[in-house]
Amino acid sequence: MGVICWKFYFRDKFMRERDLKGLDLKTGSCTLRQLRAATNNFDSAGKIGEGGFGSVYKGKLSDGTLIAVKQLSPKSRQGNREFVNEIGMISGLQHPNLVKLYGCCIEGDQLLLVYEYMENNSLAKALFGSETSFLMLDWPTRYKICVGIARGLAFLHEESAIRIVHCRFFTETSKVQMYYWTKI
Ligand SMILES: Nc1ncnc2c1ncn2[C@@H]1O[C@H](COP(=O)(O)OP(=O)(O)OP(=O)(O)O)[C@@H](O)[C@H]1O
């Protein structure tokens, strides 16, 4: 049994490394050590969400930049291949209404994506969250949020170098920055 697990582990690791080598990444890379330091060793107190890939942690780099670190869970419904696709697709995309990808980290069995931190978390939490995350949004602000989302989607669908159809769009997938600047 142990030998089979060992074989699968190394097969997965090899395939992931092979997939990543083929990608022309237009993003930086971070070390696991940097991200451990930034997130206080992935302290559960700093966990800000859970998505299809796994947990998301708030962190602070040594230069003071706030970041959101997505950690691929070994039990992730989405697999290594989707993770690699996400890096490949979004690493080259830039738009004011897309969350910036600062870099990624592939070390040992850890797969991590590092994004700009969005102060007000997800739109879902702003609209339907608990007392601490709920935001009182007036109609002009809601309108501004909708326009931001529409601009981001229009960019992905029609303006970016590679056309991307966002198939999983929910209030959870849009993030709200300070002053209600919305990004997807
Ligand atoms: N950049 C960020 N800044 C602040 N909070 C974030 C950020 N990214 C994710 N989060 C929080 O983590 C949660 C999960 O995000 P995540 O992007 O992993 O999942 P998702 O939005 O469902 O998309 P997917 O799983 O398809 O990548 C979000 O709902 C939000 O609460």
C-alpha cells in the first residue's frame, strides 16, 4: 500500500512539474519560506476564505504589501491541472477590474497562488455576511460595483488577448476593494 501511495505521489509531482515547465508565466515567483513568514505559517486566524482550490489566507510581505494566498488543498475538487491552467491563463492578464496575481509558489507538495489583497473580501460577504463583514451599501455604490464587475467580465470575454468565458461567476467570486472598487 505504502509503495502505491509513494508511486502516485511522485507521478503527480512529476506531472505537475512537467505542466508548469511548459507554461510561459508572466508572473513572479515566491518561496515557501516567504509565504510562511507572510502568513504566520498559514495560521488559521489569518484564513479569509475557502474556494474551489482550498484555503485562502491573508498575509503581509516584508515590504508591507498585503496579499491573499490561495493554497491548493490536497483534497481539492479542482486538481493540479486546473491550478496550472489558472496560473497560465491569468498570469498575463491585467485590467483594473481583475484581481492582480503577484506570483506563485511551487515547492515540495505545496501549490500556492499569491494575489493582491482585497480589503472588503468577497461581494457575497459584503451583501449577505455576518455583522463584522456586512457592508451597508447604498444604491450608487451598488451601481458602481455592478459596473466594475461588468467591465472585468467584458474584458475577459471580448478584449483580452485570449478570450476567457468566466463559467463560475457568483457574488463569492467577485472581490471588493476599498472604496468599493470591484474585481473578479
Ligand atoms: N484577493 C483576495 N482578497 C481578499 N479575499 C479573498 C481574495 N481571494 C479570495 N478571497 C476570499 O476567499 C474566498 C475564496 O476565494 P477563491 O478565489 O479561492 O474561491 P472562488 O472565488 O470560489 O474561486 P475559485 O475557487 O473558482 O478560484 C473568497 O470568497 C473570499 O472570501
